[in-house]
Amino acid sequence: MILKCLSNTYNFSKIYIGDEIMLLDILQVLFGIIVGFVIGFFVSKKVMEKYLKKNPPINEEMIKALMSQMGRTPSQKQVNQMMKSMNKYM
């Protein structure tokens, strides 16, 4: 009887240790996913900034064409002002 109780206690504690190990595994996976998202965010941000600096979405020629379509003859000062305002938000 006493031997049977001791074996049950041993098995119970073994299951408890297994649950702890499983919890640690789950926490490690969650930590890895979070770290992956953070690193991925900063790498993709850096790549996009580099791409936009190399290939801006709008340039001086586009601004001149846009203003001439609106019926205005743009001066270089106006084009520079538009470029500054566009670059401020990038």
C-alpha cells in the first residue's frame, strides 16, 4: 500500500515536470515569434526607406507635368517648394 502511494506521487510529480517543460517550450516559441516580428519590421522599414530614397514616388518632372496639366506654367521656385513639401512627409 505504501509503495503504491509512493509510485503514484512519483508519477504525479513527473507529469508536473513535463507540464513545466511544455510551458517553457511554448514560451520559447512565442518569444521567437515576437523577436522575429520585431526584427522583420525594422529590416523591412530600412529596405523601404532605401528603396524610396533611390526611386522617389514623385520627382520634379512629374510636378511640372501636373502643374502644366492644370493650366499653370510652374517656375523653378514653385517646383522646389512642392518638392520640399513632398520630402517633408517621406
